[in-house]
Amino acid sequence: MTNREILDIALRQSAFDCGCRAEDFLSEQDTVTISKADPRARKYLPLPFECDLVTYGNGIVAQVSERTRPAVTEYLNRFPGCRAFETPAINALNDLLAPFDLKVCFMAEYFLPDVTRLRELECGYELRVLQKADFANLYLSEWSNCFTFIARERDVLAVGAYDNGKLAGLAGCSADCDDMYQIGVDVLPGYRRKGIASAVTSRLAIEITKLGKVPFYCAAWSNIKSVRNAVKCGFRPAWVELTARDKGFVDSMLK
């Protein structure tokens, strides 16, 4: 696949996720849609959303409910472009959403591979490609970022780094939609800063492309270590997303 083909696949998937057209993400104008469930959307998205903002660096696509549409539209008009994803503007969004018992909950940056930079990196440890049967016993807390514990059927492939038979680092991917597999990675504390994360991530990304799928990577904007890993492996920023959830859900995450 070329970078253009990868981007087109991601844009098409985001259109399924957001209930819009792929070309809406390339427009300089904002797009507001009424959120609805779609069987083609990423499987972990609890659609419909009341407020979800996505941008690929151009206009914003906002999927909303009928009741939140005026408030979110007001917000986009007041804070255009990247300002809508920044503080202190987000405090204003929380104020607008408060009457609906909603709060800003998730903010994440998503990365796509650059095929001109994607390559297998070395770490000095043995790398093994693991199929489902190979990682069936690895649903453990130390590998919580690698697997989809509540929907194990989506986990399709992993790459482990081994130190004399001991698993030191692991990257896994989940089939979150038909054409794109999401990568997650964990490294045991004693093995960090040795290049293991980039080695297993880059190898897994290459294995995913061999399957004809697009690997993608997600990180919180403040998770510098994770972002550095993505960039080192040949990924580059593609889109950002901000999602509001009901107050009870957000409060439960703070406990």
C-alpha cells in the first residue's frame, strides 16, 4: 500500500465512525452530524455519541445528538480549528455540556504508518510472531495494553521479545474494524529503554501490512514515551479525537 491508500482507508473508516463522508475530513469547513450506530464503525466505539470531535488537521467533524447539536455548534463557531482541542477552550465545552450531564472524557492522537519510514527495528532480543493459540495464556495485567480483554476474539496477532525464553516485551493488535488493526505495547519495567517497544511495534506493524490491513496506533497527547515509540517506528500523526461522556461514567474513571 502507498501512503495515499493508507490515508484513504483511514478516512473511509473515520467516515463510518462519525456518520459523515470521507471528504468531510479534508474540508476546511466544520461538519456536524447526528451520531448513530454503524456496523462498520470501530467495534469499541459506544455509538451513538452525544459529542465527539475529530480532525485530520483541516475542518472538524463533530458527531452529536439532537439535544447537544446547538451547544456543540456554538462551541465550534467560537473556537475554530485546533483551538477546539486545546485548553482553556475545553473548559468552555464542559460548561456548554454541563446542562446535559456530560463532560469531556477522552482525548487521543492517532498515528498511521509512513511506508517510506516503516522498517523492522532491532533490540538484541529474540522476536517471535505469536498467533492466537500462542498468546492465549498472556491475558495478564502486565500485558494490559496489548490485548482486548473484554473482546478477545478481536485479538489477532502479537510479537514478543524474549530474553532466554522470558517474555520481556509484547505488542498486540486487535481487529477493531475490517481494514485497520490497532497496536498496543507493553514492556516489563526491568527491560525498558532498551529498544524493545520499538522492535516489537515495528515488527508487528510490518506483519499487519502483510495481511493487507492498515496498522494504526493511539496515544494520549501527554504520553510522550508512547508518541516517541510511534514516531521511531515510522508512524506519523494522522488525526485527533475528543469525546465527551456522561458525568457518571467520567466520575467512575476518577475513582
